[in-house]
Amino acid sequence: MSDMRIVVAGAAGHMGRVLVRLVQQTNGMVLTGATEPAGHAALGEDAGLLAGAGRADVAVTADAEAAIAAADAILDLTVPKASVAIAGMAARHGKIHICGTTGFTDEETAAIAAAAAKATIVKSGNFSLGVNLLAALVQRAAEALDEDFDIEIVEMHHNRKVDAPSGTALMFGEAAARGRKVDLAAARDSGRDGQTGARTRGDIGFAALRGGTVVGDHSVIFAGPSERVVFSHYAEDRTLFARGVLKAALWARGRPAGLYSMADVLGL
């Protein structure tokens, strides 16, 4: 089988550069495109040199449509508006879209789901293998522990993160909600302040902390009568997310159009 042709969206950003480096180092993949929005300072630069990985002979371009049309897959850890546009392009050309963007509105989430009718989309709030395994365990725990156990999700990220709760925290919340057979939107309690009254039985609470250069810390707490069960994950290097993205891309090759998750990739 020929090498998988890869486009990296947001190639000049921190995660984009990590992805470019790993694509260049991964057998079975070849970097054929790198994108940034019109007017970006990196346009025209060699994506490999920007990433510190050696010349790739791939210039950063604003023409994402052409780059996607000529590739097999696009790797996208950007912003919601860009990801929705990328999903549409992937659908028009029948390509693979690996989407790790977070902070979507309900309408944006629906738009990506609609694009999956014609594109193979793997979408996840976190591509870490450990996080996805932990989400499966959280669901099992929520199934086993009744509402006598309050569920609280605490996350901390660096001081430049713009969305809260994090996509990973919401992944854990969705897993807990599935386990409890409830709708997360109805059970979610994000941010308490002032005279809030007693905690509502069955709520799934979220607390978001921001500071320093923290890559990502998450804990899911099941607090019951006289005992607590705590599931935790600590990310130490953003490379772990990029490795999961590449694993998802290789898994998606040859799969039919549809909306998949890392749980599908890992067989969870």
C-alpha cells in the first residue's frame, strides 16, 4: 500500500508543528500539505523547517481545499470554525478528517456530524490512549455506582486555554452520563459561586482550573457515603496527543464514511 498522504491544518501552531514532525518520522505516511488561514505570517514557509524536522518541500498554504483534495487525510487540532469548514471540504472530496478540536457549539457539532455522511471523521476531545481508556472505566464506574455517589470532574490546563470545561472533561462527563443513562446537558453543573444551595442529587459537576504551563490534568471523583473513588490522568507532553491522532488516521484508512471516536479506534 502506498504511503498515506497527510495534510496538517494549523501547521505553524504548537500542535501543528508536533504533528508535522511526527508525520515526517512515521513509516507509511508522507506530508503533502500544510495549511494556515489567509494572511498568516507562515504562509509560503516550508512546513518541515517550521517544525524543526528538516525540509519537507511542502509550503504552508491558505488553500486548504486544494490540499485536502490531493491528500488522503487531514489532521486538525485548530479552532471550531476552521474545523467545521475542514469537515465540509473532507466531505466534498470523500477524505479522512481527524478532528481533535474542542469548544464546539451544538450547531457546529451537528455540522460535523452531517459532513460524516460523506467523509470518514474521527472526532475526539482527546486523542490520548490513556484518556480514552479512562473514559471507558468512568462509564463502567458510573453504571456500577448509583446516585449515592456524586460525580465531580476537575481539570487544570495552561493559562492560554480558551475553552472550559476542557474537551477531555466533557468526554469524561459524557462517559459518566452514559453510565448513568442520563443526558449530560440536563445533569451538568458547571461553576458554582455564591449561595448555591445543596448539591442536586444526580448532577455531574465540573470545575476548571487555569494556570502556568500545565498540559492537562483531569480527575473524575465518585464521592459516596464515607468513601471516594478517584480516576486521574496527567498529561506530561503534548506529543502523546499527536501520536493518538496519527494512530487514528492510520486506523481510518479504508473505513467507510461515518463519525467515529477514539473508542472505535481502540476497540473500546
